[in-house]
Amino acid sequence: MSFDIVSYNMERDRLQKVLDAQKTSKERNMKGQFATPYPLACSIMRKAKTLCRKKSVSFLEPSIGLGTFYAAFRSVFKSAAGHALGFEIDSHYYCPAKELWAKEDLELRNVDFLKERLNGERFDLLVANPPYVRHHHIDSERKKELQREVKQNIGIKISGLAGLYCYFLILSEKWLADGALSCWLIPSEFLDVNYGTAVKQYLLECVDLLCVHKFKADDVQFDDALVSSTIVFFRKGKPSGEGIEFSCGEDVNDPSRKMTVGRTRLTASGKWSNLFVEKTVDCSSDDDCKLGNFFTVKRGIATGDNNFFVVDMDTIEKYHIPSKFLKPVLPSPRYLKEDIISSDNEGNVALAQKQYLFSCDLPEDVLIEKYPRVWGYIQEGIKRGVDKGYICSHRALWYSCEERKPAPFVIPYMGRGNSSRKMFRFILNKTNAITTNVYLLMYPKDNYSKCLTDTKLLNEVWQTLNKVTSEQFAINGREYGGGLHKLEPKELLNIKVHSLPSLLLPRQCAFELSLF
């Protein structure tokens, strides 16, 4: 009987829409249930076919859903497509899939792939879009079990922050025949984040990594999941001496950029996303111009609930909150259009809508006696459940925030765009305002803080910082779906600004000489 892929796909697509609509977005997000678009599945399968060595290929899919990859497998491999096995833990999708593919050589099992025991089966090809379940949605005991299994079977220690897809990729090896091809459509974040180290170690040391293809950050492959994707191809077996293909673009079979990278150039702890960046910036080993030589960086304050702790004048007047419990605070980056923040005579932000951080270190009995209106505001927070939040509940006084000093330069830690101006911006803060944790705060090191009291030099440094290119941000930071970029404090400190030493070092020396 011939295989009618058109009919199967029409019915599969209809079922997908019906079944997805019967679940809430939150349910599907927690279980990582995002179906692969059929054109993408076919594109991946065509690439896989060029790497397969056998004339008849058996197929395995660890999280099959309604069988998009199986449909692509049958369509692309045609007569070479052999027996297939698919796992689907959710009966909501398993039962319709079983009925849909009942006449084909596809065995379906309604079990957890990671718990199923091997029964002598080995497969030639594995292609998967594993469930993108974040670590905090994995049961703590189950997570410990998976960590132990990875350590015992593979010898790699995996972080507790790893998503479920990391365990799928690493623990699938036992199901594969020697020399089998394994292909994974996974979130690009593993290229950079710390928990991705275990995945990269596995790819470098335990298998023969063949190809890594990364979609553009603004080319999200799933309509219902804001996550950029990478496709990884590797073969079961020892690493070869051959270079690894790194490519990027909309189509893995026709990439916009492709290069071969020697294995010795790669490390498990390195940022692999740097390999996809056009090197139009100087990436020399000269570290004298790193921001970390001149600045320290801290996150803004994590209040626990900005809606409570960040107050406006109406709230201040209503509850008679005295100034000693208030510190001026910059608004969220989306509302801060200026790149130079001027101050009024009192050091407050010279904006029409002023905001302040409320924080109080007085015990309850003192507040009740001396500041009953402020105590009333704290009671309002208790009614909202603010005191029960994770951050607040771990403080000695839940309404007392940590300390921060104003920083002359601040930068939003997340940004979008293809230029340094749009992606990230350095903001010159001429006020006494601090920030919440949507910003990173840059403080001059002690030996530069005095010379930066010079207003002209401060402005020159700020202008120099804003010449940092998009490539520098991309090389040092990390990217997510929809063109979203993120910078951690250490990543910001690693950015090189080559003209900064010529600005600051002479002034530092002049200042030190003036002390004698």
C-alpha cells in the first residue's frame, strides 16, 4: 500500500490544532509541548539523509507527539524508511497518534522515554524535538535521579539548572546502534549558559559531533514558543579528527554562513554562539581594554515585588512615608527614553513622574509607635502577599531591601535589535537614583573613581562606551528567541573597549602623582 503523505499531514495538522486548543498555554509550556512545523521537520530530515550511511534506516523519536518527524521521515527517506519506534508520555496526544498511524510500521509507546528500559533494540536514526521543560518544572527527586543517571552512565556532572531536553539528548545513546545518527532540535541557549556545559562536554567527548546549525535569534521556529533554536547532528561513536560544521541561517541545507571549526578550538565551557558572529571586531588576546579592568558591576536591587516597593508621590503622600525610607529609583528601561539622566537640586531624577524605592529597617513595634501610617502601608503589602514571596520571605525584615549606591553608568541587562544602539545602551546617570534588577550598575574601581569626578572625562567615557558594537555584545552575551539578547555582570566585564585605556590610564597616573 502506497504512503499518502498529503492525507496523513492534513489529518495530523487538523488533530494538532484541536488537541492543542484543549490545553492551556500554561499547561503546554510546563510540559514543553511545542509541535515542530512540518516544513522544518522535512528540512532537518533532508540534512539527516545526507549523513545516513545505511540503505534501510530504522527510526526512533523520543517525544513523538502526533508524529511530525515520522511523517517527514517517511516522505524524505521513502523506500529506505524502515521500522520506527516513538514515545509519547501524554495520552492526550498518544491515543490520536496511535490511531492516526495504525496502518504504518510505527510502534508507539505511552511511557516516559527516560524511564523505559532497553530490550535489545537499536536504531539507525534518531531525530527529536525534545520537551523544552525548564528545570523548575521538573520534580526535585526526579531531577536528582536523572543527574545520578547521567553521572553513572556517561561520567558527566550535569547542573540542576539544566532543562529536561539536556537529559533526553545525553541519555538517548543506549538506544542507538554503533555509528547511528542522532539529530536534536533544541534551544540555542545551551551554547552559552552554564548548564549547557554538560551538553557541550558530551558532544565533544562522548560522540562524534558533525554539525551545529543555529537559526537567527529573530527567526523563531515555533509560533507558540519564544525560543531560538539550534539543530545538532552527531554520530554514536568516538570523536573523529575531522572538523565540525558550524552554520547559521533559515535553512540548514542552504545556510547563509558556514564554516568548519577544529575540535581543539572548542571547549565545553566556551561560548559557542561566538562562532556564528561575523568577526568584524578585534578579538585579540589583549585584555588591557576589558571593562573589568576599570569597573565593577552589580545587578540592580531585586525587591521581591516592584509593584509594592517602587512607589510614586501619590503613595508617599497617602501613607506619609518619610524621606529616610525612600531612595530615588530609575524607571524601567522601556519608560526611560533618555540616555543621559539629569538631576534636580536634590539629586532626584528630573522626570515628571518620579519614582522611589521604599525600604525600611525599623522593627514592627517601632513602626507601629512612631510611623503608624507607614505601618499601614506595610499591612497593605501583607494583604497582597508580598511578604510571602521568595525574596521577601528570606529577609530578616521582609520590607527592608538590600543596599545599593548610585552608579554613574547603568545598562539594561536585556535588549533587542541588530545595532549596539538598539541592542544595549549605556546610560549616564547624573542623579542619586539607584535601579531595580532590570539594570546592571557600573561602578569605577577605586583607582579611577576620583578622576571620573571630572565631568568632561565622565562624558568622554560615556560616549566611548556607547561605541561598543553589536558584535561585541553578541560575542560576550547570550541570545534568546525573537532577537532578545541578555548580559550577565561577568559578560559585561569581558567586553573590550579599546580606546578606554587611553582615556583613563593617563588621568589615573596624573591623579596618583598629585597625591605626592
